[in-house]
Amino acid sequence: MPEFTPERKQAVVDSWAEIRKKPKENGVDLYLTLFKHYPSYKDFFPDFRNVASEDLAAQPKLKMHAVRIMYALSSLVDSLDDAEIVVEVMSKTVENHIPRGIKEEHFKNLFSLVPIFLELKSGEKYNTLAQEGWQITIDLLLQVIHKRYEEE
């Protein structure tokens, strides 16, 4: 695995910079991508599990979840220089999702879509350094997630 150099961290920050400016729009797009690849994941959301795919983007509860996930991801990006904060934020996120039936596999599948999402949304900012930086970041998050589920 490549080293998480300052250049790679900065590339992660730079590739996220435009995305974070539109948390509702981009968060909705991230959820729509998730539901496109994993349609059964809608079942975790009682408020819109029976809503047709083409009507999802207009759902207020989806927009609320969209903003929350984008702020959570932004806080992780903002904390890349402080691994303890990243670990705590991700651990708390997992802890909050365990009672809802969310498994480690669900997090893995979500994070597997992040590179696709970044390529679509970040364009040229999602360059080789950013790709490497995001892979390191995702690998770290998946380690934290795995450890948290082992504690259950």
C-alpha cells in the first residue's frame, strides 16, 4: 500500500472540495448510486423503502440523510491529519448503525462506490494522487469498521 503522504492527503481534500459545496445534491446522488447498485438497501429506510426509484430524489427524508452522510464524510476528510478523530467518527457511525441492522458488508459496499462517485463528481481533481489517497482513506475506514464489528 502506498504511503499516506501529505500530497495524497491534499489530493483527497482537493477532490472533495467541490463535492462538499453541494451536500444535499451530492448526497442524494450518492444514495441514488447506492440504491442503484444495491436496491435492497432501500429497505433499511422505512420512510422511503416503498418509493419508486424515480421519485426518491424528491423525498425530504432522503435529502436529510444525504446531508448527514456528506457532513460525516466531510468531517472525515477534514480530520485526515488526526487519525484519532477519524477513528472516533467512524466508530461512532458504526455504533449508531448497528441497531438498524447495518452490517460490515453494507459499509464495504458503500465505500466500494466512493471511487465511482468521486470520478463522476470530481473530474480532473480525482487524479492518480487522489485515487491513491482515497484508497488509503477507505482502507483505514474499513479497518475501523471491521474492528468495531469484531467488538460486537
